[in-house]
Amino acid sequence: MSLLHLIFLIFSFNLITFGNGPGMIPLLQEALVDQSGVLSIDQLLYAFAIARLTPGQANVYVASVGYFLFGIAGAVLATLVIQLPGYMMLPFMKFYERARSMAWIGRFTRGLTVASVGLIFAATLSIGLRTLTGPITWVVFAAALVMMIFLKRSQMLSLLLACLLGILLKALLPS
Amino acid sequence: MKTKPNSAPAPALPSANPPRRVSQRELFWIFLKAGLAFGGGLGILAVLEEEFVTRRQAISREEFLTYYGIGRIVPSGTMTALAVAYGYRLGGFWGTVIALTAMVIPAFVITVLLTMFYAVFKTTNLLDWLNVSVLPAALAMILAAALKLGRDIFRPSPELVLGAAAFAAVYFFDLNPALVLLAGGVLGILLLRGSPAEAES
């Protein structure tokens, strides 16, 4: 497998899964582990675990796949190539800016934004169910929420204090 | 690009109120901060909402959500698409480069470091600690942002019904989000009265 081949695979997998990080895993497994055997399944699973450990976009773990196979050049190119499809936004924005004064476009985008809120809540709920797995996670979540919304503390400070609380509870309580 | 900020709205800056300008340096730091957010795409979205909509009022809530909706439809990572959208909206082409670069730096650096030390980290239980600290805290931030973004929908209205239907379609029936958004737009043409900002002006 050449670097160019890998980059092409990552580009097309990212495109057909709409940049959904976990969605790419079965495709990468098929191409890199099962068919060509250049990557071990342990390495792929490690790359996927990294996606949960790191902040930021969920699909940047392809940098890890790139690094395993081609070092830093593989990591940089893999990251670059998953960013490119974002530029497909520009024609949509141009159209939206030109057409937004038309009444029916206004009503279309109103429907779109309302549906967006619904989708954001659906995604929040599924992340929530995966995250809130035990009593400590509930305490940390509630503490951060109360500090942020009700006490109106700075967002960063609230998150930091809630994190410390969680670490403290885990260290002190017998598991 | 825009020489007379008080003249009629230029096509590049199409919001109802003249937006506060965001410098390239600010753009970089905001997207770097967003790239440091845990919780995947929604964590990033929460930071961008806080910085652009609530604090700086550089982008209206309506416009913010519109770009999110388009970003979900475009076959690209949604946050990648949003970095291009808000970067372009606030800083033209170079804005997109700055936003994308800044947003990806934290994840890239940490990912490469963790991969370099594959043999060491494979055996640690780092994830156990993140599970009880950063991840539930990030969830609170995400929920707070979602509540703010939905603020003008939470009252008895056709909007609330449509939003709830979109939620159910994706969460319970596993329908494709892009199709749900397009259906939301079409239903909006049939049932809704346009954005509140446009109704006022």
C-alpha cells in the first residue's frame, strides 16, 4: 500500500460516511486489516479509542492510522484530506446568501433550523446515555450544569471544578 | 472587503444587525478553544455558540442553526463544514484556512503523541479517568448550548412540534439526518412563517 493509496481510501471513506468518525471504522477494517493486512486490528482499535480520549473532531483519529503506516507525513496528509470536503459548504452558503430574501427560502431555513434543534437534542441524548454510566458521572454532570446555568460561573471554571470533583470522587471512593 | 460598514448590507455579511467584527487572531483562538472541547462535534458546537452567538453576537442564532443544518446535509464532517462556514463568513477564504487549522491542531497533536507512545498507553486506564471527569462535564456544556440554541422554540408553537418530530425521527426511528433536515425545510415552507428576525424587519 502506497501513501497515495491510503490517502485516497481515507478521503473516500470520509466522504461516504459524511465525516462520521465511528462510521469509518468498518470500512478501514475491511481495507487495511482484512484485505491488505498492513494494519493490525489492535492498532485500529487503539486508533479508535484515541478518538474518545482526544478533544475535537471525532474523525481526526485517521491521523493515528496515517502515523502507524507512514509516520508523520501519513498523519498530516490523512488529517488534511478529511478537512477538504468542508469546502462544499461554500456554494451552499453563496446560494443561501443570495436567496435568503425570498419568502419561501426564509420559511425553508426556519424549518431547517427547527429540525436542527431537534437533531442537536437527539445527539445530546445519545451522548448523554453513553456518558452517564455511574453515580460519579451524574454528580459531575449535575455540578457542571448547576455552576454554569444557575450560578452563572464562567464556563471554563465550571468545567474545571466539575472535572476536579470527578477525579476526587473516583480517587476517594472505593470502586 | 467591506469598506463602508454603515451602507446597505453587503452580500458577504448578510445578517439583520451589523455583526461585530471578529479579527483573524480572535478567529484562530476561538477555533483553537473549540478544538480543545471534549464531546466530539457537539462540544465544538457548544464553544462556537458561546463565543459567536452569546458573547460576541457576531452571528445570529438563526444563522448559526442554518449553517449547522446545511453542514449536516453536506457530505463532510459537520464541524469541518462549520469551520469553513463560520471562517468564511467572518474572514473570507483565509478565515476558512485559519478556522480549520486552529480547530484541528489540538486533536492532531494529541492523536499523534498518543500513537507515538502506543506501546506505553495501550496498558494504561486513562479512559477510566476521563469517563468520570472531562466527559460528563463536557456533556453539561453541550446540554447548556442545546438549551440556548432551542430557546425560541420552547413554547407552544408549530416550531415545537416540528422540532420534536425531527428529534423523534432521528432518535427513535433512526432516519437519515440529512433527509430529516430537508423534510424539515419543506414542512417549514408549508407550515411556518419564516424567521423571527425577518418577521420583525
